Amino acid sequence: MNNLNYPLNNAQVELMKLFSTDLSDKELQDLKQLLSAFYAKKAIKEADTIWDTKGLSDDDMEKLLNEG
């Protein structure tokens, strides 16, 4: 096996372990959906934090949506 010139992070190591098994097409699709949901949840949480920190309202969002 080739030596890498950089270390893998903990997420990469776990994914490499997972990918050492042969996933069916359905399992791969489920995994993609799981990862998408995970990152979407993180993005929504961060957006909510920014929203609350800046004290934004629904009117502010309407203005942003109608710009441009």
C-alpha cells in the first residue's frame, strides 16, 4: 500500500473503514441521504444561530428574498 504524505482525519478513517465493505446500490443511496441530512441539519442550526444573533425577522427574510 502506498504511504500517504498527509494524515487522515478521524472522519476520513471511519469512512475508509466503512467503504472497505461492498455496499449495495440501495445502501449507498441511504448513506448519501444520511450524510446529506447530517450536513443540512448542521447548516440549518448555524443559520438559526446567525438569525437569532442578528435579531432577524420574517420581514427581513422577505426583503432579502426580493432583492436583486
